[in-house]
Amino acid sequence: MKVLITTVPFGEKDHLPTDLLEEAGLDFTINPLGKKLTEDELAEMVTEFDAIIAGTEPITDKVLSRAENLKIISRVGIGLDSVDLISAEKRGIKVSYTPDAPSPAVAELTIGLMLSLLRSVQVSNMNMHNGDWHRYFGKRLAECTVGIIGIGRIGTGVLSLLSGFKCRQILVNDKRTDLNLDQYPNVEYKTKPEIYESSDVISLHLPLTAETYNMIQTVQIRSMKPDAVVINTSRGGIINEDSLYQEMMGGHLGGAAIDVFENEPYSGPLREIDRCLLTAHMGSMSVDCRTSMEIEATKEVIRFSKGQKLTGLVPEEEYLVQKESF
């Protein structure tokens, strides 16, 4: 088998994933461009490979139509909006992912972003580097009502971490309404509009689907408190970036933290706003979580090469979501 590793970095902090591929006798190539591949770049690259260990690059119908030998896509991570599951299914290509491994790192980064925004840490840091000494008033999480939209693996992780901060109240929303939240104090299920209107902190933990694309636009942002802060560590495209820019330039919102963007690498106008904290899609980039993701995705390809049972296959409901979406 020939394996294309499109995600970078790969095996940088721990060489075990590449060691495993070598021990299994698999011929592998790590993304020669060293960056997130475009659709056209990937389409040119995939023609001879039997397996892809993938990141967030677009694995579209166009790409898959060029991948005549491809038999398995093993996704490093949890998001599946970049993989055309329906096209893969039609071609008999297996798709696996590693949904559990990145969750702790993303949840912890989310908490860090909350604290940074509430205390203007990133703004003070920029000021200090420019020689400006200014002390900002802020809020503690214990003073805040926190809204969490999406109570899956990561949203639940954020909820668990917040329990130690004794937030005034935590409001949650998910498409599932049968959530068992009894173990968490001061937690209530609310509609999305209620969360927008009532929360001091709003954190998004959703997949990108037709339902969630541009879910937060001008109307939703204007319904938020003037000093609310918004965090997106889930998927780019859920918050409309142009709407966010216009509203923040007009003085609305106390801050925003965005780790994911509709087009990456991001080079848009949100960079002009000091109170908009931008990070380079690094939610899962703790050494332990990133390594676990890489190892799990690699082992799945090795299992496939040996004809063994796959353990990380994408469940049928994810295919149904795409069939109902774009």
C-alpha cells in the first residue's frame, strides 16, 4: 500500500506514527508542500495512493475522482465537513476518524480563551509590547453566565472544566434535548436565542452542516450583550466572519476568540481588531492529543492493510447528516 499523509505537522513531536508505518512495511509520503493543501493541489497528488492519513484539507468529489487507487481515508481529528462522505461511499472508500483524541485539548484551549478575553490578556500583551502600560478591568467566570452551544465530546469537556470556576449560571443547547445535566450545578437547557441574549460568554462546539453554516450573523450578534464575548473553536463558517467584523468595528461585543476560519490560513480583516483574539486552528495541538490522533489514524490504516477490523469507522449518522446538508 502507498499512503499519503496530507496533514502537517505529522510525527513531529513523537515519531511513533511514522515508525509504525515503517514496521508495517507501508510506503508513505508526507505532504511535500508542508501546508494545508488546496483542492487542486490534493487532486494532483492523490492519483497513485491507496490510503490517505488526512487533516482538514478538502477531500471533495473532484479529489476522489482522481484517486483511482484510494481505498481508505483515515482522518486525524473529528471534523468531517472537509470529507465528501457520500462521494467516498459511492466509490467504496472507507472513512475513519479519531473523535475522542482531540477533545481534551480543544476544551482546555476554550477555557484559556475565555479567561484571556474576560481579562483582556491579549490586548494588554499587545499594549505592553508597544510600550503602553494600561490596566484593564475584567470579569471572573464566577460572575458570568456562560452559554455553550453543542454538548458533544468537546462541549461536555468544557462544561466539566467550568464546574471548578463556579459560574453564576451555565446555559446549554444541543439538537438533543434529552441531555443528562444533573451532575453539573447551575446548568439549564435553553434555546439558542435565549443563550445569545442572556450570556456573558458564548462558546460554540458544533459540526459544520447546512444547518450551522452562517448560524451566527448580524441579527444574532446584535442580540448579544454589548460586552459579551464569543468563542469558536469548532468549525469555520459557523460565525459569519464579515458580520462579526462589522459589528465589532461598530463597538459591539467585548471580544471574540476565533480558532477556526472558513478559509485557512486566515488573512481577513478580523486581524485589525485588537479585542478579537485569533489563533491558527490549534485547538487539538497539545503534544499528547495531537500524538494520540496521529497514532490512532495510523493504526487504522495499518489495520486496513492487514485486512483487520477497523475500529474508527465514521458512523452512519454522519453520512445521513451530509445527505441532508450541502
